[in-house]
Amino acid sequence: MNNNTGGSEIGAFFAGFLVGGLVGAAVALILAPQSGAETREQIQQKSIELRGKAEDTLAEARAKAEAVAADIKRRAVELQVQSKTILEEGQKQVAKAVEETKKAAAAAVGKEAKAEVAEAEAA
């Protein structure tokens, strides 16, 4: 019933994607036949690109986390309202049962008193 694993799977995917991109870029730069200046320029461009991707991924993760938090808060409020309603209904039922028990006890005591009076008159 718990669907919270979707967010962690997406986060793990993006983390793997980012690490894989970094490793691939590093290998490509090292093995590419270029001058040092070209390699440094390429490293700088790739780092800017990867930083942008990381910021985008972070923004997406933050938005999803906020959405999940809002959903949890909404569900908690709903459960609180339901619990309060159930508690109030239970209290009403208990009060009704107590009143019925009191009436039954009073009726039973009344019958016993009448029976004792009738026995006393008969004797």
C-alpha cells in the first residue's frame, strides 16, 4: 500500500545518471587527443552543463518532496476529522447505553418494590 518507494527510485536513477555522466565525461576527456587548453575548456563546459542538470534534478526532487509532504498533511487532517467523528459517535452510544441501563435498573427495582409490597399486603 505504501507508494513512497517511487521517489527514492527516481532519486537513485538521477544520482546514477549524474555519476555515470561524470565518469563518462572524465574518460572521454582523458582519452581524447586534445591539447591541455582544449581539455580544460571542455572540462569547464561539461561542469557547467552538469551543474545545470544537477540543479534541475534538485528542483524536481524538492517539488516532489513538497507534494508528498502536502499529501501527507492532507491525509493526516482527514484522519483526525474521521477519528473525532468516530469518537463522538462512540461517546453518544456509551451515553445512550448508560441511560438505558439506568432505566432498566430503575424498572427492575420498581418491580421488586411492588412485589415486596404485594407480599407484605398478602401476609
